[in-house]
Amino acid sequence: MTVLSMEEFLEKECGDHNYELEDYEAEVPRWCKGCGDHGVLTSVQKLLRDRKINPEDVICVSGIGCSSRFPHYLKTYGFHGIHGRALTLSEGVALARPDLHLLTVMGDGDCFSIGGNHWIHALRYNFNATVIVLDNEIYGLTKKQASPTTRQGVVTNTTPKGAYLKSLNPLTLMLGVTNISFLAQTATWLPGHLDNTLNKAWDHKGLSFVRILQRCPAYLSSSFEATGPDFPAVFLEGEGGIAVDKGMLQKASVIQHDHHNLLEAQKVALTETPSPMGLIYYDPNVPTYGDIRRRRIKTLDRPGLIAGLNAELDKYTVKQQHG
Amino acid sequence: MENEITKIVEDSWQKKRLSLMEEIDRAARAVENILTLENYHREGHKVETVGQSLGEFGSHALDPNALATLLSQGDEKRRMSAERLERIQKIYRELDQIRQGYRQTPPQGKIVSIEEETQKILRRSEEHLNSMARLFGLIRMAHMEVKAKYHTEEHDAYFSRFNWRQMDDTEVSLCPPFIVWGETQKTSESFYSKFLALLSEGVPLKILFFFSELSKRASAEGRLIPLHGSVNLELLPLTFRKIYLLQTASVNSNLKEQLAKGLSVPRPGVFFILKKDETLLSRSEEALASRAFPYIAYNPEASTDFVSCLDLSANPDVHRLWPKTALNYLTGEGKAETLERDFTYADFASREKGLKDQFTPLPSNISEEKAVVLSEYLTRTPAERTGKVPFIYAVDEKKHLIQLVPSPSIIAQTADRMHLWQSLREVAGIDNPHLRALEHKLKTQLTEDKEKTVNQLKAEMEARLKAGEKQAVYEAMKNLAVRLMGLEGAKIDIKSFVSHALSAKVPTMARSQASGLKEAAAEVQKKPSGDQVWIESKLCTTCDECITINKKIFGYNKDKKAVVLDPKGGPFRDIVKAAEKCSAKIIHPGRPLDPKEKDLDKWVKRAEKFQ
């Protein structure tokens, strides 16, 4: 009789099963028809199905906004957090449950505006998570207010005379943060590229940040050249980068890019027209925060720590006096 | 003795015990969590619990009854079946019981004497392991319950039969060790057959065997050696390739570490340990050097090839038959001198108290030609040995250098140790005739090759120098001619070379893009024949627009990409609307199928953009 190790045994008995897309589908999405969120959800579901990932081995954490309804529609563990705090919650999850695949979903307002502080520090902490921002350049859930990525001159309910400022370029900002380990950009109108990007991000150990451009059909249908497909973009190609399916090449041209070179990456990130699509920066050697912390826990002298703590607390013991 | 062993085992097993306790804790905590959650689903929304949670103030402000009814909606669905609950409770109870038991009396290794009956030892070791198998079975069940993957019909039978032979290596290494111990003085002569019987069952028990004396008494005839005595335990790995073997002295500073490692390997292990006692304490190093008790570590887990598993590196001068050591003595004038000599087994034996009578001084009538140092004597053929007297160097009480002739028995034992050491080195891949032959062959070949290459290069260099001179003269002449007469120089390759080098990068990029586009065109979905509506499904972004407009005409495939389900599923009007709304602009409406459709001209016109 072959002896199965506990891991093999559990793998065999509790492990991989063939799943269908329906196994990852929860409620019927309430997003508007035409919204890019649908495509991202399907792309994530396909990734889970193709990799035969157990729904119970995944947790999806989000903040507030249209895109943050993501966990409701993905049949895995989920946490619909509060506005701007998806990354803080994610970090807690990453530390407490390193065994789960962590997917963090935010919108442009959620991540770049109210969550801006956490965004910077999450990148520096480089905890193990796949972080996606569905960037439609507008607050959709609250019906058309300007977000940091809303373009200058765009009329919204908060900027009736047109947005005053030039829009924020989140890519250049991220490439200035210490410990950035994975940055990619893609768009919902490049479905094959979106799939490949999410797959690459999923494989990265550390914080893999993916900005996904998408159109809001209800409140900013004119964004990204109205139809997306006409939006000027250029694919980044490099060894070990994100593959560009041949079918995608009719949508944009390709340039060679060394995603291991930070200066090159910063240069690419600065160029907004055409917009770079693909792996912008990648450094697999940045240690994750979880690993760093766990290494310390392993070397921790627990008995010594507890003895010290007890001795400290004993100072405050109230002793009963006899006689 | 047993106390000593208990200490050794205790020391080496301490760390593993913590890991075992952690493993139990982890499993117990996991099932405890399930039970806590289940308890919440069963009790958490009862009126009293809700009331308690609200507190005195809250209970007055809110209606606990109404709240409990509201909160408990759907609780029924969340609860697990009574059967599963009972099963998890049982796992938890048993795990907790073991855990509590271990906290009071920590799990200990079992120690039995090799003097016990073989079958009894084996039975006890299996009982010991099976009690651990029960525990690991529970742990496995606990992990399965966490994942909700335990199915009674499939797994009950598996776990009812789960015994130590199904445990994995990690689990076996976490079991308290089962030790069989013995020592040379007490052991009967049949212990070798006992070794065989114990090891051949494959039970991961550990045999700790202590040696106190190393030299064998000379037999009455002065000849070596009855069979049982000549059995080389050092070569056990050749018989049992899957056992762990360690031979070392108890004064070895790494002993504790090595034992800890060896006792936890998930396979049978044999440990030969040179016992610490007064006479041997200062001499264990000499025992090691003289190959009387060589250091051997054989770990089958180290590698897949035998040679890498066998480690002799801790022996002095591994590459020599005998190590060189210094013998200090005083000359007749009282001057201190040092003699470098091979330290053989006989040199070691000459210093053992009980063997003094095995050595006699070299008779003075033996000529220098006839007397040969033992280490050299042993490397000679029998014919070369004839007429020679082997001897070793030693010092007398006054520290003067003397020559001693060992008894035939000691000579035979020394030869035997030498042969064993050589055999060990051969199987450890350190030295063997094939290696030596190969080394010699390679050396000769390399030297020849080297000479050949050097000569060749020399010749080439000379030729090139000559040619270079000629070329230089030619170039100079040519340049001069060009300058002087304004003639066009002969075709110089430099130009094409430079342009070639500069353009090296350009074509690769251009090619990848150009070929990519070509292939892209090939990959783009072809318009099907006929005039019906069609979709470039590959480029669909799953935005739901088309299927919201008409679910009969449009639907999703298994990758959730839009496809045409039925072109006749609705009016042409819906198809055109879908094409207009499609965010990826991949719906091509084709021609209407129903010529009687209302406002058809208008729709055909609007469809033109998307054809």
C-alpha cells in the first residue's frame, strides 16, 4: 500500500476539484449593463476555475464603491469593508491567514482618494495580496462626483464647471514608493490581456498591484475615447512579462520594456498617451511583510517573554495580608 | 545505564515533543473553532442570549424576543447535521483528552533492553507506534472536518484501519522514539542475528549500542577470528540501505545534536557509541585515529545515491590509510625529539593496559633490513613479507624510543581494521582502484592534450605574426596609394560590419511586431459565411449589454463570452441595438431575416456602421 503523507492525503481528500464558473458565482451582479466590472469579475472567476482553486481558499476584501461590491458576487470568503480601508483590512487578513489567496478590490476613489494613505503604506509593506483597482475615473455609486483620476475639464456634480486639476497619475506615484514589487496596468476592453495580467499578478508573492481602466457607461460613458477600443494604448513586452495574445495586437502596438528596471518603469509610467498596458515594474525579491514578521516570531523566546511579562505583572499583585 | 539512556533520549526528543504538542494543539483548536461556531448557530440567537448581549439597558430599549426571531432566521440552514456534530465532538474530546494527558505526563520515549525476546520487542514497538497512529488519525480527521470534506461512507473505513504503516515521515518523526539498547559486555553472542531480526521488520525503532572495549583478546591459537567476531557492524548500511547508522564516541562534542537528528529519522536507526569511561575518556581520539572505532554516519535521507549518504569526514586524515601522528621521546642524552609515524591499530593497542602482553621488544639480533614498520609491512604482498619482522615505535617508562613487535593476533587485527577502513573509504567514494585508475588516465591524457594544444597555439601564433606583418605592410601600402593617388580603396569590410552591428537590435523589434500583426490578423475571428449576425466572442468584455437587450438572441459560452444563441430569437431591431450598445464593438448585425419587420429600412441603415 502506498503511504500518503498527511499533506498528500489532505490534498487528495480535500484538494482540487474541477469547478465551473457557476461555482464562483454568488448573487446576480447589480452593476449597470455595459459596466467593466462584469468583465473583471468573469476574468477572476475564470482564473479561479482554471487553477482549480477551492472557493474556501480565497478571500476577497473590498472598500466602498461600485467595484467594491465585488465580494458579493464572488462566491468565496469576502469582506465588504469601509471606504478607503480595504488595504488595511487586507493586511490584517494577510498576516492572520497566510494560507488564503487574498484578492483586494477597490475603485479609483476608494484607493487613490480616501484610501491614499493606506495605499502608500500597503505598497511599502508588500504583504502578499493581489490588489486590483477598477479605475473608471469617476465616483459611480454616488452618481458622478470627481475622483482623483477624473480628467481636467470633465463636468461632474462636484465640478459643474469642469474638473479644475489635472488628473492624478497613480502609476508614477506608486513607482516612487519603497518596496514596490509588482505594478501592471490593463483595461477591460482588452479581455485577453486582462486575463493574462491577473494571472501574472496572482502568481506574484508580495503585493501585486493591477490598475484596470474601464468605462462607466452610466456616468462617464465618454471616458477612454467613449468606446475604449479607440483609446490610445501600447502593450509592454518583455521577457517574463505579460503575454500579449496575438488577437490583441490589432488594438494597440507593442514596445519592448525592461520591467526589472525601475528608471525605465518610471519613464513608461509617465507616458499617459499612449497608455502603457502590461507589466510596468516587477521585483520578485522584495520580502513580504508576513515573511519578515513570521521570521521574527520563529526566533522569539516565548518562555522568556512570558516569564518577563509575568514578572512585570507580578509587581502589581495585590497580596492578602495575614494576621 | 538506563538512566543515562533516558537522559540522552529526553535531551534529543525535547524539541520534537514541542512540535508534537503544537500539532495536537493546532488540530484541537481547529475543531474547537467549528464547535464554537456551531454552538453560536444553535444557541447564539436564543432570546436569553440576545437579552444577555443587550444588557439591562438594551433589553428595556429593544425587544429581545423580536430581535431573537429576526436574528435566528436562517440559523436552521447554517447548522450542521447531528451526525457530523457528534463526530466532531468525538474528535475534539479524544484530542483534548490526549492533550490534557500529555500536559500532565509528557509523552516519553520507550526504552527496552536488547536482552528481551525479539518478538516481544517488535510487538511492543508496534503497539507504541499504533497508539501514535490513533492520534495522527484524529489530527488528519480534524483537518478534514475543517474543510468539510469528511464523508462517512468514504473515510470511516480508512480511519478504522489507519495504523503506523500509513503514517507519513513527518508524523513518524514526531512519535516519541522507541529505543532498544545493549552493550558489548552484557550481550550474548547471538546479538547480531537479533539485529537482523529487529531491523528487517522495518519498524522505525532505534538501537543504541554501547561499546566499552575495542580490542579483541587473542584466541588461544593466536589466530583470528571466530566468525561472529569478524562481522563488521560498520558495514550494516550495505545490508540495510534504508537504516540510519551512526558510530561515534560519547565524548564527541556533536553527539547530542547527532543523536537528536538520528533518533527522529522516520526509519530504523542504529547507533554505536563508544562509552565514556575512565580508561577510554582520554583515548577516544586515539581510537578514532587508529581506525579502531572510526566515525561513521549513514543517513539514507541525505541523497539518492549511496556515496553521498555515507559520511566519514569526521575521521582524521580521511585520504590516508592511517593518520600521521607525532611520537615524542627523549634521546639517550635526554634531548626531546619527535617522530612522525603512521598511527595504526597496533599503536593504539600497545597503549591499552590489558594488551601489554601482546607486544615484545624487537630482538636485538634482527638486522635493520629485516625489521619493517608495521604500516608498511601490511601493504606488502605475502611473498614480500617473508623473512621480515614487523614492528611499531613506542616509548618506555623513561620516554626512550623503543621498537615493539606485535603478536600475530594484533597484526591480524590491525590488518583487519585496515581492510575495513579501506572498504569504508571505497563505499564512501573517497578512494577505490577504479578512481585511482581513472585519475591516472585523466592525468596522462590531460598532460598530453595540454602539450599538444600549447604546441598548436605556438605554431598558430607564429603563423599569425608572419601573416600580420604581411597584412600590415599591404594596408600601409594601400593607404599610401589612396592618399597619394586619390584612388578608391579596395573593398573594406569595416563599413558593412559596423552597419550590421548597429542594426542588430532594430530588426528583432520590427520583426516581432510585424509577424505579430500578421498572426493577429490570422487570429481575428473570421466572418462566418452567410449574412447572419455574428460576434467576435474572443474580444467580448462580458459587460452584459447584449444579453440584457435580448436573452434569446445573445448568451454566454462557458468562458462567459457573448455568442449568438439564435439569430431568429428576436427582431433585427434588438440585434442592431445590441451592436450599438456593445462596449467592445464586436457585434456585426448582418442582414435581417424577417423582411416584414417594422421600420426595417431604418434599422438596416443603423446597422451599416457595424457590419
